[in-house]
Amino acid sequence: MQPTLPESLLSALSALLAARIGLHFPKERWGDLERGIAAAATAFDLPDAASCAQRLLSAPLTHREIEILASHLTVGETYFFREPDSLDAFEQHILPALLQARAHNMRRLRIWCAGCCTGEEPYSIAMLLDRLIPEHEAWHVTLLATDINPVFLRKAAEGEYGDWSFRATPDWIRARYFKRKRDGRYALHPRIRNKVTFSYLNLAEDVYPALSNNTHAMDVIFCRNVLMYFTAERARAVVENFNRALVDGGWLVVSPAEASGILFSRFANAAFAGAALYRKSADADAPRLVSLVPAPAPEPWRPLPQALPEAAAVPATASLAAAPRGPGTPAQAARDCASQGRLDEAAARCREAIAADKLNPAGHYLLAAIQQEQGYNDDAMQSLKRALYLDPDFVLAHFALGNLYRSQGRHREARRHFEHAQALLRNHPTDEVLPESEGLTAGRLGEIIASVQSSLPQNAAGR
Ligand SMILES: C[S@@+](CC[C@H](N)C(=O)[O-])C[C@H]1O[C@@H](n2cnc3c(N)ncnc32)[C@H](O)[C@@H]1O
């Protein structure tokens, strides 16, 4: 399609989309851009592409607007067992080596599928894990799958697929892992479905790696057929973040079409025919620090009965960037351990930090994140209460505690902490980056909290 909107408008729109979603719309794709904006106009209740473009450029985009734009402008092409050479390399080389290396100490495996679309990719990986991990109960496996498009995420969490999703899938996979429904669609076996945690995450804007959204200490990151749609600048930033999100020796799997010596120059290139696999070397000079700030959706996200609550895109954990810093400090050691997945050691270092500086609320806040990551939510709540005792205006601690209450169904307490956090945020200009948050602005946190608040049940009379 030939674009009809003025060039100045299309140029400004493509700059906006590059900045907020990462998408690259060069001039030769302005027809696609205009078509997407025209489709989004309906969702924005606007008559046409021109008025929609004007509106998008007139004020900073909200989180909800970004979701709507992403759902009209991103490419949702995917299917089970796509690019089989990459999955073969994972199945035959990467996974067996990881299982062997971890078999005798921590039986922990962490995999992230970034840009997971409607779920076919992470579920394919879950099926491989199902076949290859011998004693499932003995292993703690995290399979995180994130995307920017809430419609895709909702479909993914439902786990139901039509024939087209199986266009390159051996028949036995369908027979073994799916049940045919009356309407001819296929429902994924709950055992496989439950292995994947779906979350919202905007690779262009959200903060990662972070304990708070569980994107740290990854063994393998799959990000296939995503970076090819990004601007070169955004792709570089994303790859840099992936490098930090991986443990030493961890793997980044991209599409063969995305292979690039320049883009992945911080990684070692592993030669597997037909696949593009990059490995983070143990002696890489990559910064190891995990960003400890709130970011989207650490909670498991299951099929939703109604429209996606934006709560699915928010942190349910502590924001921990405020912990005391400095090379060689116990707090820094705690963060380094956490970023490599050594949580017991991280907690021990953090307790040392607290012992050395008992009145610093940030240490308790850092401990809360580690405890939450360890699954000790009650301890995390106690740590957050200590942080708030020392600093009642610690906005991120109020938010984290509210989220923990929410996860326990204690909505009245949750609401109280969210309201308190919102009141504190009113003292900050919206574009002010919150102290120690590594980029989170007061306005963005306010938006996130508002969306969580709106997801709480109206009647908080019970709990
Ligand atoms: C072509 S699909 C790839 C799906 C799957 N990885 C595969 O290879 O089959 C691209 C996915 O990237 C997602 N995406 C695009 N921009 C994104 C962003 N800024 N953050 C997160 N996901 C994004 C899209 O929503 C879409 O689901």
C-alpha cells in the first residue's frame, strides 16, 4: 500500500515507535505503518489513521496505548518446532550439558523465551524438557515466556491451537501432547502448559535483567525472529541486556536470519549447522549487576476469563535498586550472587550488609527481593515491613508489600499500600527517575500501580 499520510507525520511516528517499542519502520515500510495505525484507530475510538497519528504524537504514550499499538504493528508469525536446527542443537547439546553439569549440585534450570508470541515456541521447549529431564520432581525449572502483545499472551496462556500452528510439527507431537477438541482445535496437555510462565515485558522499555521480573541468571535465552524487526540501536541495547541476564556460559538463541558477528560480538559464536547460537563466555567483561527495579509481571499468568488486566504487566515483588552500593560491599556481593542465581549466598551477603548498617532500609528491601525469589514470601513481607519501619516514605517498598498482600488475596491491605505509594508519588514530577531505580520514572510507576489497583476486586469488604 502507498502511504497517504504526510511524510512528516510518518517520520515522527516511526521515531516514536522505535523509541517505545523498538520497531523499525524505514520509509519503504511506511505503507505497513499507516495500515497498522489505521487499524489501531478503531481501538482508540478515532475515525482514521490521520487523527490517530496526531493523537499519538500529541502526548506521551501510556502503557495501555503501547499495548494497543504493539498488537497492531508487531508480526505474530510463529508455529511449533519452528527452526528445528536450533531446537536440535538445544536438545542434543545445550540441554544435556546443562543437565549433566547441574545434576550433582543445584538442580536448577532457567530458560527465557523473549518475544514468545502465542506460545508455540516456549511450549515446544517445554515438550523437549518434558522428554529430556529424567526426574522432574528433583529439578527446579523456570521457563519464562514474555511478549509485548497482551492478546498474544492471552492466547498463549489458553494453550489451544489450530492446524496452522502445527504446520512443521511431527504428528506424534500432536498425538502425545494435545487433545483434539470438538471444534477441531487442539488443547495442550496441562502438564506442559503449567511448565510455562507467561508475562508481559516490553524489550524496548522495561528493565531487565531484574530479580523483580525473574529475568536474571538465565541459562538460555531464546529470542528468535524478534530483533529483526528492531532498529539497530534498539537491537544492540536488547542484546547487551540479554548478555547481563545470562549466567556465565549461558546461551542466546536467535533466528539464523538474525545471525550477526557485529550485533553479538560480546558472545562466542557456537557452530551448529542451520542454527544461530551465541554463548556468553565466563571471562567476558560484561557487567554482572542485576537491575533491581520493578518491572513487569513476575507472577504466573494463567488463562484469563476477561480482558487482560494490566496487573499482568506489573511487578509483584520488591524493587531493590536502593540497596547500598559500592564495589566490594556485602550488598554488592549479594546482588552479584543473585544475578548468577546463587540465592542462598545472596541472602547471606545481604544479611551481612544489614548487620553492618542496621538502619538502612535499602538492605532490608534487597533481602525482601531475594527472599521472594527464594519463595519465602512471609519472610519477604517481614523484610519489607522493616524497611518501611525505617523509612515510612519508601514508595517502592509500599508497592512491593501491596503486591505481596495482593498475591495472598488480602486486598484491603494491598489497597492501603498502593494508595500510600500513589500519595507519595504525587510529590515527584512524573518524569523524575525514582532514586536508585535505574530508569523507572515516578509517572511509569504510578501507571503500573494504577493498573494493579484497577485489577483488585471492587469489594474489599471481605479481605
Ligand atoms: C515473529 S514473532 C516471533 C515469535 C517466536 N519467537 C518465533 O520465533 O516463532 C515476534 C514477536 O515479538 C514480539 N515483540 C515485538 N516487539 C516487542 C517488544 N518491544 N517487546 C517484546 N516483544 C516484542 C511480538 O509481539 C511477536 O510476538
